[in-house]
Amino acid sequence: MYKHLFVPVDGSELSHRAMDGSIELAKQLGARITGFVVEPDVPLTAAASHTEKLLDRMKDNEARNEQHAAALLGQFESRAKDAGVDFSAHHVTAYLVDQAIMEEAEKLGCDMIVMVTHGRSAIGEFVFGSHTKKIIAKSKLPVFVLH
């Protein structure tokens, strides 16, 4: 049935619930996990008025993204390995987080996306948005939502 779970994480407290919940699900299904981090890309703004400053800012951001993704996915991998679940890690930098999640899950051959939701009220969703809600609405893959 479902043999390859795609689990996006971002380092928040919810990420740890996503890690633990997806590992338990993978054990029950006999599935493997691809942990995924999508780092938001730095928008090109007028704040970086000089090309050199912009390039330095982009390099700094890229280095921070690499470190953050490696640390987070390392934690996820350790938890999965301790539970006996096959794990691979993947990360990208993108402007559109929701789109990157859906595209990468399909590109990597995953058959289900596993996400955690904040469970915000309607006002909270209006103010902060909901990646999970957007992905449920647009994904070609099934989305398993943990709360």
C-alpha cells in the first residue's frame, strides 16, 4: 500500500511530532521515510542596493540553510534509525514552500505526504496561513495529517 512516506519538517515543535508520528506510521506500514526540509529563499529586495552586498547575503543565507537542514534531518535520521525505519534526507531552497513540498514528493517517488497541523482557528489560519491546508487542496498524492 504506502511504502514511501514524504515528511516535511521545519524545526518547530510540530516537527518533532511529525518525526515521531511518521516513524510510528512507517513502522506499522513497513514503509521508508524521506525527511524533507524546504528553506525559504531570500527575496531579492531593494535593501541590498549593491551587488556585492546581495551576493554576500545570498551566500550567508545558503550556508545557514545548509546547516539548519543538515542538523534537523540528522535528528530525524537518528530517530528513524533507532526505530529500525529506513530513512533518506532531502532538502531544497525555494520561494514557494507548498509547491516545493508537492513537487519533491512526486519527484522522489513518494506515495504519501505526512504533515502535522497547528490546528489553528479560522482567524489563525487567515493570519498565518496553512501549508497543510494548501497541500491537501492541491496535492496529487494522499496527505496524512497528524494533529
